Amino acid sequence: MTALAYLALGKAVGVPPFMLAISVPKALKEAVAAARTGVVRLDAPATAENLLRSLKA
């Protein structure tokens, strides 16, 4: 099997969970941005305290 074939197999397994993991912080950041004006900074980890801090900033 060629290296290209292995790359194609890896994408079928690795990309969907990776994209799902990225979507949660992105959605939280967009929710904070919708609730307030200005630049949004969301620190990791996205705990309830950090989300409230982002809303108040």
C-alpha cells in the first residue's frame, strides 16, 4: 500500500473527531461574541468561570 493510501485511510478515522473537538470552543466563542461587542477572548479551558469572565470583559 502506498503512503497516499495510508493518508486517505487516516483521514477517515482522525478528521471527524478532530473537527468535532474544534467546533465546541468555536461555538462558545461565537455565542460570547453574539452577547457582547468588541474583541472576544476565550481562555482555555472553557470552564463556566472563563465563559463568564469573557462575557464581562
